[in-house]
Amino acid sequence: MGLLKGKHIILGICGGIAAYKSVFLLRLLVKAGAEVQVVITPAGKEFITPVTLSALSGRPVISEFFTANTGSWNSHVDLGVWADAMIIAPATASTIGKMAGGIADNMLVTTYLSAKCPVFLAPAMDLDMMAHPSTKRNLELLAGYGNHIIEPAEGELASHLVGKGRMEEPENIVKAVEAFFASQCDMAGLRVMITAGPTHERIDPVRFIGNYSSGKMGFAIAEECARRGAEVTLVSGPVSLQCVHPGIRRVNVESAREMLAAAEEAFATSDVAIMCAAVADYYVENQATSKIKREKDEIPQIVLQRNPDIAATLGAKKQPGQVLVGFALETDNEAANARLKIERKNLDFIVLNSMRDKDACFGTDTNKVTIIDRSGVEKAFGLKPKSEVAHDIVNHLVEII
Ligand code: C5P
């Protein structure tokens, strides 16, 4: 189904005999297209060597806070932000206890505490340890914190005793993680076109009229839609950003008129269009084909001509069932101006960001928005990272669809 393709997964391995199964789990994850970073506890290394794990994952295995020979520091915070999911398999009674108690005395449990992504635990231990009230209580606590417990199976254990405690088979662990991602795909089957970034209107081959838009908001929305299963076309003006999700189709444009052509083409087969770009209002009609020289007496005149309104053009063509979302950046009469834009551009809703809000505009990593829909209902959100703002906007979109 490709649900794990391009996903960043931390595979945490603890010291238990079931660690040998983690090698198969790692292989399955890599085969499914995931990028896997193995973090192993010191006891885990007694059961399975980092060499095997790094060869299969294509990345050095992390175990310690510091890498001795280089003196560099392994950042649990960076790892926690990088990951789309963390799978701890096998999860031993000791690690489960540390996780439940907030103890951070090795790289694995410290990374767990920093992780913002969903965490899956596949416990593996002897039947009496599994049945112990403290293990049961710790697992209940961890489930209560939102972790996903992949229950161990019953069967013969390493001790030759028979009971509950065998780590679930790698295939089933992969299935559980895939099922989770499938449940997150509330945009599966939707085609979304997003415009992002500024446009550059050429004056001559080396100069242009532009604006300060970084494209960060549009790119964050594209990532969010792709993560939730949508087929995304991102029509981007000149920005220095990269797409992370491999499913995003990126079309690079320079001017507003190029952006219009790419957006119209994509919109014809899209269910949703999100107009995030800061499109220049004018282009240079007397664009020079060679570099304009600095003449002593003559000051060159730039003749401007109105650019097309891409959102309004798509709004006029919108078919029943298509959803069009706009952005508004206002300094005065914000809500009233935003409502006028909903009408003028035939939008389904508009995302208003105010120039008055500090840290909520061009180039920043945060934004503070209010969503206003056609019926006039307003939803105001606090200052958040753009990735979280994208989440709020896409939630609203999914609600109205
Ligand atoms: O009219 P104004 O520029 O304030 O409207 C902003 C909204 O319209 C944004 O969603 C922006 O992406 C879109 N827009 C557009 N084409 C233009 C100007 C704005 O798509 N030429």
C-alpha cells in the first residue's frame, strides 16, 4: 500500500532475546520504503550487533549520548523531531518501567521522552515478568499517554516456559504501524493543488520585482496533505525550500503568469486548491531581453501591467464539489477585507494572517491565523509553528469536505 514509503522511523531495540527478530523487522521496514534510524540500549548490543543493524539500515546505529571518537553529541531532540514513528521492539520490562517513570538514563529512553510522533511498543519478556502487576501498571500508564502497545503473543518462550510474552512477529508489527498510518490518511483519494512562495517578475535577465514570501506556509500545507494521503501538486515560486514527502509533485515557476498556467492545468483535475502564494500584483510590460545598462543621463522607466488574479480565475471556473481556499494578509479591517475576498474570488474559506502579529508573517517559522468561512464563522488560533498551523487548516478543510 506504500504507507511506510519515505516515513522516518526510529527503531528502538532493548536487551532481550527477541532482539534477533528486530533484524527482520528492520528489513521489512526498509523494504517498505521507510528510512530507519536504529537506537539500541547498551544491553541490546549484547544480543545483536550494531554492524548488522547499520548495514541493513544504511545508517550508523545510535546507542550512546556521545560518539567517543569524534566527540560529537547524538541529539535526542533532533531525532524526536525527525521521526514520523518510533517502534520499540523488543520493549523489555526495564525499558517499559523507565518510560512509564520518565527516566532518561540512556539514548533510547531519552529519545522516547523527546519524541512527538506516535510510539509503538512490542513488549517481550518472560511470562511472569509480563504478568507482574508493575509491568501491567506501566503498560496501562503508557497506553494512557497515547502509546500504542502491540500485545505480545502466547507461545514458547526463551525460558522454555509457555505463556504470554513472545514479541509479536515482525510482519504483524509492520501491519500495526501501517494500520495506524492508514487511519491517519483522511485525505486519501483527494487531489490537492497548492500555490506557494513569491513570484518574480523580470525587469531584465538579472533583475526582478519580488516579495519576502518564503513559501514556508505553503510547503507545510503540502507536507501535511501528502502525509494525510492526498495526491499533492505544489506550484512553487522561487524559494529555497525542499519537499520532504516523496509523494509531492513539485512544479517550479517564476512569474505570476507562469504560476497561473501551472495552477489552471493542475486545478482541472483537482478536488482542492489552496492558494498560498504571494503573487505579484504587476508584471513588467517593457521587460528587457538584455541587461539594462546604467546610463549617465537616462533613468529607465518600468512600465507595469496588472497580473492575473490566479485565485479569482480558478474561482470563476470552480465546479461543484471543488474546494478553493485563499489566504489574506491584511493590515487594516482584516476580517471585513477577508470576507470581501471570499466573495470576489469565490473561495470556500479564507485564512487570515495579520501583519500586526509579531512572528506571524513572511519568513518566520510560526504563524497565527483566523479561518473565516462563507457563512461568516470565524475560528481563531494561537501562534504556532507553521507545521501545526497547516494541521489546523487541513483539519478545517477535511471537516468541510
Ligand atoms: O487579493 P489578495 O492578493 O489580497 O488575495 C490574496 C489571495 O489571493 C491569496 O490566496 C493569494 O494566493 C491569491 N492571489 C492569487 N493571484 C493574485 C493575487 C492573489 O492567486 N494575482
